[in-house]
Amino acid sequence: MKTLAGTGGLIRLILRRDRIILPIWIVVLCAIPMSYVKQYGDLFPTAQSRLDYANNAGFITLYGELSGTSLGEFVTWRLGFVPVMVGLISLLTVIRHTRVEEETGRSELLGSSVVGRHAGLAAALLSTFGANLVLAVLLALGMHGQDLPWSGSVAIGAEFATTGWFFAAIGAVAAQLSANAGTSRGIAISVLAAAYVLRAAGDTSAHTDGPLAWLSWLSPIAWAQRIHPYGENRWWLAVVMLAATAVLVAVAINLAVRRDVGAGLLPARLGPAEGRLGSPLGLAWRLHRGLLVAWTVGFALLGLLFGGVAEGVGDILRDEPKAKEMFERLGGSAGLIDSFFAGVMTILGLIASAYAVQATLRLRAEETSGRAEPVLATATGRLRWAGSHLLFGVLGPALALFASGLTAGLAYGLAVDDVGKQIPRLIGASLGQLPAVWLLAAIALAIFGLFPRISPAAWAGPGICILIGFTNAGVQLADWTNDISPFTHLPRLPGGSLSATPLIVLLAITIIVGTIGLVGWRRRDVPIG
């Protein structure tokens, strides 16, 4: 078919461009579920202990309802948020290789050669579908290798893969709607968020025998989770997900032929009557504001959820010594609730590091898109331009963590009637993650400045830290392994002793690494591919 001419070559190009980031997210998303098998098998060895742990309204909101009490079903339930991550990565990958390529003009350049109209979209979808299939196969093999049944292991792989495929197709549709990649991402992520909220509302209502349990069936995330690996293994729901994916792909193709290359179906929003981009900071604000708002709102909601379940988790920790040990490894040993919150703050810090790296790598995106060069051709210096973007890489995660600490303190404070004390404690604990977050941002800056061609390698930092953090929660790792992650050197707050030494050392390393990156940026050519 002429419309698909050149698809194979574009797939090879995508795999070459993503040769670093693609294996990282596949390995991390495989390693986390496999580490949970031993971790939660040791923590909750009996069916009753698993049921007691899962019978919590806050956990049901986060992860969904437990389908059964076997180890496989319990681990699958506890992984309830991971398919959301798979969907997010999948939709972002498709938009990156479709709408971003059009926005930067690369699609038009490739289209002038022997490349069919639908080749770019097909290559992006097939590459993402293939990555999700590899994830599913490796996950199934890994879970079965830990003595879990074959049928359930294949089913959990199908749950992850079909979720990734569905939201990859959502990303393909969103890429046709707007000429702006940021708007396309916003549309696709909004659909993902709505699916998660519908699933959470429906499952929470079902747990309390409320009237809104039917909402879950409107959510594709709930469809995938209700495959119930290691339990009923409802394969027909996987077929439903595949059918829905096929429909969305057909819609994306149909929309693609109704628009011009580089344009979107939705009308572009008019800009302000008077220009407001009179400085590099104004331009950076225009580029980062959507991302900043989205991350801040997301962190505020996470803080609200974790704060709401804290009191119930404290009761579980009192009854389960091994669960208490897990949170102590992750967060500290000052007290049951403090241990839980310290572990939560570490998790939020790990997530915030991804935001910091994303905001920092905007420098590379601006350079490769050709937008940096016209700005630097004015009186704007390199350091001033870079600093305007780095401001969001530094203060953006701080604002997001502040929001999570505020809402967590508010939710827990209301539950224990001690808002005035809990809010400042938890805000301080959340902001205590910043030295480690900033260090990973500085590493991203150093890679951008010195080795711009491998800038995506900066994602290895958050990936490795997340892997170490989640693995160490259940299995005591060697000291040298723990020391790789800067998060293991932070004070365990709230409740732990606050020592300034590790914070000062991490900040000093951050300044040194960031300075090296800025020096490299000043000395190299612009742009460099």
C-alpha cells in the first residue's frame, strides 16, 4: 500500500532514537512487579492478612478492589497503578513520534521522500505496540519464574499490554486534533486521568454499596484490571480492549486524512492581542506552565489520597510486623504513621525527579526544534536562556512537592483533629526530598551540556532510583547498591532526625554537576544533533 510506504524505515528510526529510553522503561516496569512477588509474599503470607490489608477504602481508591486472596491476585491488585504508568508512557511515545515530528517540521521533510501518508502514524503505533508486547512477554516469563501459574502470568502481561495499546491509540487520536504537541498531550492525559477517576469512583462506591459502582465499567483501566490475572482470567476483557484499540486506530487514520500536514482538526486558539513574551523567562513560562499545573494538581491529589489512608495504614502496621519493617526500610522507624509518611514522601520524591528531568530536558527539545537558535541570535545570552528553563526544573518540583505535603497534612490533620501540626510537618517532609530531586536534574543538565546526542539517557537516573527504592522496600539490598540512589542519603522525615550534612553534600554535588553542564553548554555548538 502506497500510504504505508517507508513504514519499516521509520520504525527503525524510532527504535534508534529510543534505544536508551525504551529499554529503561521496559526493564523498570518489569522489575517492579517481579520484586513485589517475594516482597508481598513475605509481608502477607496468609489469605486473611492480605484481605485485611486490602480492605481499606483509600487503597481501593488507589488500586481498585481485590479480586481474590491468592498471592498472584494480591500482587496484581497492589500493582493497580502500574498499568496507568504503562498507558501514560505509551500515549506520550506515540505523540512524540507523530505530532512532535509534525510540529518540528521533520515529518514534512520525510514526506518529501518515498514515505506514505500514514507511514509515520503506523510506525509510531507499531513501535509502541511492539514495546508493550515485549513488556508483556518479559513480565509473563518473570512472574512465572517465581512459581506463579502460567495462565495468570500471561494474563497480567495481557493486562499491561492491552492498557498500553489502548492509550497508545488514544495518543494517536489526540495527535490529530491539535497542531500543538502540548495540547495533544493534554487531551490524551485528560482521557487517561478521567479513566482513572471513573475506575476509582466506581470501585469506591462498590466497596460501600453505593449507587455509582457502574462508573467503573466506563473506564478502560477498569476493563484491563478486571481481567483478574491469577483468578478468573477473563480473557474476553482483553479482547474488548483489543477491539476498542482497533476502533481508535481506525478513527486516528480517518482523522489524519481530513487535515493538512502540520495542522490539527481543532481550531488554533488565538494569541493575546499584545505580546507577553518579551523575555526568555516569559517564553519559558509559556512553554512550561501547562506541565507545571498538571504536575502540581497531580501531586496535590496524591497527597490527599495518601493523607486520607494514613490512619488506616497505621492500624495495619500495628498488626503486621513485616509490613512495618517494609515501611521502615523505605522511610524510617520513628513511629508507625511517621514511617508510612516517610515512605510516601520518598515515593513522591522519586516521582518528582521525573518531572525535574522532564523540565530540564526541555532545553534539548528547544534546541533540536530550532526554537533556541532565534532566541540566542538576539541579545539573550546562553546562560540566561538556559536559566529560564532551569528555573522550572528547580522550582517546579518544589511547588509540586509542597502541594503534596499541604494536602497530605490537611487530609491527615482533619482525620486526627490536628491540622495545625500536621500541615507544617508534612510540608517539611515533602520538601526534604528536593536535594535528591535537584541532583537528578543536574545530571540531566550535565548530559545535555556535554553529550547532547544522548540526552534521553538522563531518564536512567529516575529509573534506577525508582527500581532501587521499590526493591529495597521488600528486600534488603547491599549498602553499595543503596548508595547509588541519592534518596537513600536523605533524612527520614517526618519523625527522623534531621541532619544537615547529607543535605549540604547533595546540594554541593548538585551545584558542581550543574555547573559542569552549563560550562559544556556554553562551549559547544548550537544546535548539535
